Amino acid sequence: MKLTPAAIVYLCLAAIGLGGTAYFNITGFTGLSGNFIAAWFANPAVSSLSVDLLVSASAASIFIIVEGRRLGMKWPWLYVLGSFVTAVAFTLPLFLAMRERHISADSADRLR
């Protein structure tokens, strides 16, 4: 099945999100930079970004579950779980790419 242009863009963003966060997540969790969670609120600028991420990640998680179920996608909760292991910057665009693929496949099936 051919990927839509939007799906390709989402996959590129997922790759950037994974690559852009992996080093910092690994460094933070291996103790090289102190307490990872405390660092989220180290100063007002970082605190603002942390709250922004937490609220956005919560909204994205709800969207992924609701939209995945609505479209009949298998295991949408895995994207939410994956965001705790990797990053929302990876799992949200990955979900959006798979959503595009699912919608595209549904449209193709209806035309047959």
C-alpha cells in the first residue's frame, strides 16, 4: 500500500522526534544529569515547557485512544504506552502516520 504524503511527513517527524529525544532521555535516566524528574522544574522556562508537554501529552493520549477506537485501529493504547518509553514527539506522529494509512486503506476498500 502506498503511503500518503501526509503519512510520509508524519513518519519523518516521528524519526526526528525519536532521534531528537533519545540521547537526552537515555542520559537523564542513566543518572548522568541528576534527578530526571526534578530537572523538569529546574527553572521557570523549563517548568513552562514541562507543563506544556504534560498537558499536550495528556490531550494526545486521549486523542490517540478515542480516534484509534473510532477508526477500529488495533491496540491504540500501545502508542500511549510507547510514549512513556520513548517520547510523545515520536509516538504521536507515528500514530498520525498509521492513522493516515488506515484511513487510506479504508478509502481504497470502499472503492472496490
